[in-house]
Amino acid sequence: MNGSSAMHYPDPISIEEYLDGEKVSEVRHEYVAGQVYAMAGASKNHERVSLNLAADLLRHTRGGPCEVYKSDMKVFVNILNNEAFYYPDIVVGCDPNDNATHYLNNPKLIIEVLSADEKRDRIEKLLIYQAIESLEEYVIISQNPKRPEVSIFRRAEGWTPGHKNTEGEFTLTTINYTGKVSDLYL
């Protein structure tokens, strides 16, 4: 995602109105506490990185209990009674009881490829996603091949920024996956 802009409604809209609108909209929107934000398109580098990783994660999880979704699956978050829906670049769900058809309530892993608004992924989404009880890992990846980065934040480690990989391998412990940083930028 390269940023977002608010659509203007005189009053906040309900979740039902939002979900119904998303089913027919040609543009994706995120929803935060009744406000709807149109999502901008992604760059070639952004898409290359997210597709490379999503394809590898799909191969890795095939036949197991987890499913991989790329950019069109919403994630529901309820933080202090403020409900929101976000579209992560990659999300992995492993809960067989997560039965909503157009979003996940219980993702295990969320991956964001950095957009032009890096603060949103590094600060806002990191803080918001922590409210998802099922989430075990949050990963931020640079889209810039000249500045490779895979930063991994884990619930088990208090969400501290302890794993920043700029070369070599990185491991997503929640799904027992190891990949190469360089492979993301091919």
C-alpha cells in the first residue's frame, strides 16, 4: 500500500455498510472506527516483494492447517471498542473456526511491505495489530532492493524489535518457515 486517503461521510458508517460496500467496490478501503479510507495502488517493487514471499509461503503451508492470503483479505481488529478492518500485504490464518468469508478474525501472522508512509506500518499498524490476540508475529519488509530489510516482531518477545535481517536468512517461527532475504527481491 502506498498510502490512503479518507472518504468523506457526514456520519460514521456501520461495519455492515462497510462490508457491503467492499463487496461491490472496485477500490479497496480500510475501515477505522466508522471512517473509510481508500487505498492507493502499489509500486512494482512492492508487488514483487509481496508476491515472491506469498508464493513461497503458499508452497510452504500447502497441505497444512494454515492458509496464506495476499492483499485482498481483510483483518478485523477491535481495540478499545474501536473496530477496524485492514488489508495486510500478506496474512496467514490457521484457525479452523475463523469462519468469516471476507476477513480474518484470528490471523497468526501478518506481513506488511513498507509503503511510502513507513511510519504507518512501523508504528500505527505495529501497535494496532498487537491487539489481535491470535497474532504471534508481525513482519515488516522493505520494498527497496538497495535497502533490504526483514524486521520481525513477536508476541512471545513482547513485540520488541529484536530481529532485523538485511541479508542471509530469516525465520518465521509461527509457521516454521525459513527464507532468504535476497530471494524477496528477485
